[in-house]
Amino acid sequence: MATDTSDDAQVFLVIDNEVIIEMNSYREAMFSVVAAHHVFNIEYPKSLKMCFKFLEEYVFGMAPSKKTITYSTGVRVLMSKM
């Protein structure tokens, strides 16, 4: 039986040059990045903010704190292409 190894990875969450968590999948890593931003009250990088907001709402099921027009428009365009 073949094993799907498409998500095999070695990913580290590093804060202040210290490894906080070692993860073995990209899914776990994405969850950890979102969680770390919330736990440590860190803002997402401006260039990735909409991407992370999308992940929060549609992948992790988190209710958005505030939907901007830019975000709503972006989601509508993205969902129309699926």
C-alpha cells in the first residue's frame, strides 16, 4: 500500500532565534503560524494579511473581527473562480 507523502515536511516555528515548535506537515505549520499570531498578539505582515484572514475564516472557521471592503471583494472574486 502506497503512502501519500505529499505533506511530509520538517517545519519549525522560530521566535527570537529559538525553536518553539517542530512540525511534520505544512497543514500543522499553517495552523501554528495563525495560532502564534493570536497567542502572541502579533499582526500579520501587511502583504499577507488578506491571505491569513481568508485562512482564518474559510479554513479554520474563525469568525472575522472586521471585514473590509477589500477583503470582501477579494473573497467574492476568489470564490467565483472555484
